[in-house]
Amino acid sequence: MPVVDLHAHWTPNRYREAIAARGEWHGLDAGVGELENSGFVMTAEERIADMDALGVDMQLVSPTDGFYQYSNAPETTAAIARESNDDITELVERHPDRFAGLGTLPMQDVPAAVAELHRVMGVLGLKGVMIGDLVGDASYDEPQFLPFWEAAESLGALVFFHQGDYRYKIGRYCLDNSIGNLVERSYTFGTLVGGGILDRFPGLKLLLAHAGGYVPYAVARMDKTAGAFSEDTGEGGYSAPYKALLDYDGRSASPPSAYLRRFYYDCCTFSAANLRFLIDMVGVDRVVLGTDAPAPMVLTDAVRWIDGLDCLSEAEKRAILVDNAATLLG
């Protein structure tokens, strides 16, 4: 069975060719596709050679997050999504043993997003979609997104959450990425849980990029805010002489920690201790290989790194590198 990297990106060839020919594509410039990064201008053959060097048999590729374009005109974003998805499909069709694909959607226009999701899963035969953590200021527990969740569940689409336009703009020392990125994923988890989306759509297939952000570390605090811990947690009968619970407005049937295993998480932790903690929190069967290639925050030599970790058993290594991807992708 193949080693599959479920977190890898591809800059559409249509975009690259348009930038080279006329300097723009649907109004987008060269910066959107990160063309200054040599990894995003690789040919398919160069990417495959790099995968061979890394011990990766297959990548689940998605357009880079610059192509979300949720703040653009809906019709422009829909055209960008359609052409990007066609481009990913052509890559997969040329190299079906090396690539599988995720599409992108115009999430600011939910009916258009649902229509494109049907095309992605039906006509194009991709595995699902990559979406941002927010659509402008809107989060995915809001009512306008219910048709999207209904479609994603019914179609069996994998929904991969990956940061886009950061809500938490820290502005220096790359903290937007190193800190803000992980806050975004935690916000996604918290809103889907608190908003009751996971109870309403129990068949969703969800993958959180960058190891779920702070979710494994923050979920006990989420439980506390949800009232899952009583005010009196000691054996001595102490009762606080002040309010020790928050007023929680969540609609979930269970505490947040009960939903940890409703998600998959990539292994992009950069730390053996953090990866071990993630596994202990969510179960090894929910952790997959994901590298963020070829972005600057790539987990550079992930297969050899996983294989060399003393904190993982051989069965756990195989689960992360091979078995869980086979289960998730079918």
C-alpha cells in the first residue's frame, strides 16, 4: 500500500501560463500563486522526482490557499475555482498512481459552492475540497453554510481545513503563521462543535491541517467553558465562593473533547513530543501524513522523520504513513 501525503499543494498550470503570458489571471498577480517559491513552479515530473527522493508514493494535492479568493467577486471566484479544479483533475489523470486531488470552492456564494462541490465529486472525481477557516468574518456554524454541510456529507467529500487570509494578523516575526495559523484551526474546531454541526451531520469527513492547531492542547479548556467540569472537582467538598463556570451558548450534545475523533489531523507538528501528545489525545488512527509541501513551513523529510521516531511503535508509524490514508481516501 502506498505512502500518501495528504497535505500538499499545487499551483495550477493555467495560472502559471497566464502569468507568464500576460502577468495576470482573472485579475490575480504572480504573488497569489507563490511563484517566487521554486517548489510552486515545478513540473509534474519534477514533483514526482522529489516525491521519490522523499519516499512518498502519492500526494493528495490541493490548489494553494491564495486561490480561495473569498473576498473577490463571486463570479470571479467561481471561475477561478472551476479552472483550478479542472487543472488539478488533469494532473491526476496524467499521473493517477502518483496524485489524487482536492478542489477549491467559492465559499462566499454557498449555492455556487455546492454546485461546484457536486462537479468536483461527480464529473471530476476528486476526493473532496480544501477550504479556509473563515469566509470573511463568517464561520461555518452559521446557517448559510448548512446546504454545504449537507452536500459534503451526502457526497462523502473530504473537507480539508487550511488557513487562508489570517484573522489573527500579528504582523511581525512570522507570528501570523507560527501562532495565528494554529489559532485559526482551533477556531474551526470550536465553532463546528459549539454550533452543533457535527451532531447534525455525523457522516462528515474532516481533516485539520497543521495537526489541528492548538485543538489537542486547548480542548480541556473548551470543556471547562462548556460546563463539562463541575464547580466542585475535589474530594473534600470545597465549593468556590465565586462563580466558577462561564455562561456557555454552545449547541453541541456533548463536551468538545468528545468530538476530537470526529476529525483527522496531519502530522505536521515539527516535534516528536507534540506528535506523541496528538496521538495520545485523538488516537493514532486519526493521524495522517501531511507535510505542507512545497510551502516554506513544509515538514521537510517527513517519512524518514516518522520512521526514525523512538516514541512511535512500528504499528503507529505504518498507521500514519499508510493505513489511515487508505481508510480516509477509500
